[in-house]
Amino acid sequence: MEVHPDKLQLKKQLRRRMLAVREALPPDQRSEASRQICKYATQEMDLLRSKLGQKNLTLFLYMTFGSEADTFMLLTKALAQGDTVLVPKVRKDSRLMELREIRQMTDVEPGTWNIPEPTDHTPVYPVERWPEMDLVIVPGLAYDLSGGRIGYGGGYYDRFAEKMYMEVQKKQIEGQNVTLPLYAGLVLPGQLLPPNDIPMEPQDFRLNLLFTEKGVLHTQIKGT
């Protein structure tokens, strides 16, 4: 589905503005905010384990690049817990992300655009197993209180979410008891906008959770 030109322009302007806001955060403030954000995220992960009756989660999250909220604490906590930890690897010959499982931080090295990525020896997590994920943490330039998110414009996570939806639907038709994972964002100071402030298309996925330096915001009920 094509996006209306006016909405495309609005998104471009919002990306520029919100990137400038994030880049303007002093490094010390960004580090402390990331620490608080990850503290609340790990607490929510523990609650999710309890709710699901699982010792371990299957978690998909990004590797921090530039001025993004730092995911290092989440990664190390999940690995120490014994969770299945998946991180993206961009295929240069396509517009898709591979999901790779890492078991230690040495499984990561600079990759496409110098963004940290799993090394080539890490196993690919097959698409048919995507519905086993419990929590997906996506990067973004801004988030709103309705679960809206604006990314960098590459569409990688939109295509991921669309493929996830198709896989979940397929398994539900087969009679399997699966649901969509929870989608979450790590929100630095200045990145949170009022409800419906981010231009969204009907097919765009929305986030269920926003982890901020002051706590956890639940934006909507988990879908099926």
C-alpha cells in the first residue's frame, strides 16, 4: 500500500526533528536514562516470565548504534538468564533482516553500515519459529502514547512485523495456540509524543509497551 505524499513529507520532517532531539542529549544523560530504561524493561521481562509460566523468554532486540538507547544491559541480563536472544543481521542483497541467535557478546561484530550484528557463524532463527517469540524490542526515533512509532525509513521492522503476522495467522489456522509477541520500544527523554502524534498507516504495527526512564507504559492490549 502506497503512502500519501503529504504523509511521507510529514514523516521525513518528524525523523529529522526527532533525530536532532536525540542527538542533542548529553552522553551522560543518555547513559543514565538507558540504565533506568533497561532496569524497568528487565523487571517487565521477569513479570512476563511469571505470567507465561516460563523460566526463559524468546527475545528479539536490536544492537545499539549511535545515539540509540543502549541495549547492552538487556542483552547481558537475558543471556545470563538463559533466554533465547535474537538480534538482526541485514542482508546486503535484500531488504530483509535475518534473525540470528547469539549466546554471548563475542557473537557480535560491526556489520552493515557499521552497526553491530551477529557474526556469520551464528545460527539463523527460522521464520517458521518466529511465533515462538515473547517480546520484540524495536528501535525508533520517536514513539507516541497510542503505540505509534517512527523508525529510520528503511521499512525493515514493518516487513518483519508483516511476516510475523502472516506466520502467526498460518499457525492459528492450523490449530496451534500462538499469538503475536509483545512489541516494545526503549524511549529516551524527548522521544515520547502525545497520542496519535506519529503519522501511521492502517497496516503499520503498534507497540504494546514503552520503557521509559520513569517506568513502563502499556499502550494497548496484546493482539492475536
